[in-house]
Amino acid sequence: MAKIILYGFDGSTYVRTVRMLLAEKGVQYEQVPVHVLKGEPRQPEHLARHPFGKVPVLDYDEFRVLETSAIAPYLDEVLTGPSFTPDNPKDRARMRMAMGIIDSYGYGALIGVAGYHLFPDFIGGPDEDARRQGIATGRRVLQELMKLRGNDLFIAGERPSLGDLYLAPICFYVSLTPDANEVFTVDGFTAWWERMQAMPSYQQTTPQLG
Ligand SMILES: N[C@@H](CCC(=O)N[C@@H](CS)C(=O)NCC(=O)O)C(=O)O
């Protein structure tokens, strides 16, 4: 099998999404820990890999892939092991809705809340208005995602999909803050969150903080 190289440090939620997937697939890979809080993605060495200064970046089979929304589906397709893409069109649409909602509205809001408490310097200093706004938008995102889940075990069906792997690493950071109760008080969230925290791939990829 060709060598997999994943650029990005363990503290990145998007990198963790990919690491959870790789753990689920049971494959070995090399990780180059480009550190976001130290500004390393914006250094020339990483800008040569990702011109917008973001992690993760994947090298596999003489092919470079940027953006988690391309990396995760690509790896899910080319690697053997359990699939994280639902096998019917409506559930695939639910998964993609979740990924899109998280990318467009969820990540910024929820990481804003987490950053306020955990890494204020990185988000440009604690801003109370931004925190309140993040809590409101973050709750709306979780409400929407739990509506998408309905009575299923996971966001896009009875098995975990890439949508779940997107959301759980972000919730991890929120769970460490005093705002967790307020953000997480959303119908259906607790059962989903307990299920995600029980996944071995979630437990194996917990970042070491500090
Ligand atoms: N659209 C990108 C977003 C990735 C992203 O935001 N990564 C964060 C870490 S979780 C990052 O690299 N931040 C560096 C920075 O903004 O300086 C993707 O889907 O991969």
C-alpha cells in the first residue's frame, strides 16, 4: 500500500476527523504535526502545500488532496474497512448537509465559543459578544443536525458517517468549557454525544492539551 502522509497537528478538529477515519480503517500513516496555535500553517513551508494556510493536507499515492470535504470522502472510497458514506442517496444527502452546515456555520461558531475559554489569543482575544453569538449559532447548528438525525442513531442513519466524524471533534472542545451545558441543551444531542464518545476511534484520537 502507498504511504499516507497527513499534515496537521492533533489539536485540529478537521485533522481529527481524518484521524478518526484512518483509525476506523485500521491503516498506518505518517503525521507531520503542523501546529495551528503556533501559526505553522501560515509559514511558507505549509503554504506551499495549502495556499490558504489550513490543515489537514493529505499526500497519498502520488496525489495531494486539500480540504477535509475532499480528503475524508477520498480516503473513505479508496481504503478498505468500514464505510463512512451511507449507501442510499437520501442518507448521503443528509451526511453532506451535515458536513456543509458544519463547514459553513458550525465550526466558526463552536470553535469561537471554545476559543473564548481555551485559546483566546488564537481567536484575537476574548470577545463577549462573539461568545454569545457563537453560543446562539452553535445551538442552532446542533438543533438542525439533531433534526437531520431524527430517530436514527447517527446523523445520517444507523451507522456513523463522515458527518458524525466532522462534528464530534468540535464538540470535544466545547465540552471542556463552562458553556457546554448551554450549547449542548438540544433535543437528541446527549444520546448522540454519548455514542460518539464511546467510539474507540474517538477515544484514540483525543488531543493532548497544553
Ligand atoms: N476548509 C478547511 C478548513 C480547515 C481548518 O479550518 N483548519 C484549521 C484547524 S482545525 C486551520 O488550519 N487553521 C489555521 C488557521 O486558520 O490559521 C477544511 O475543510 O479542511
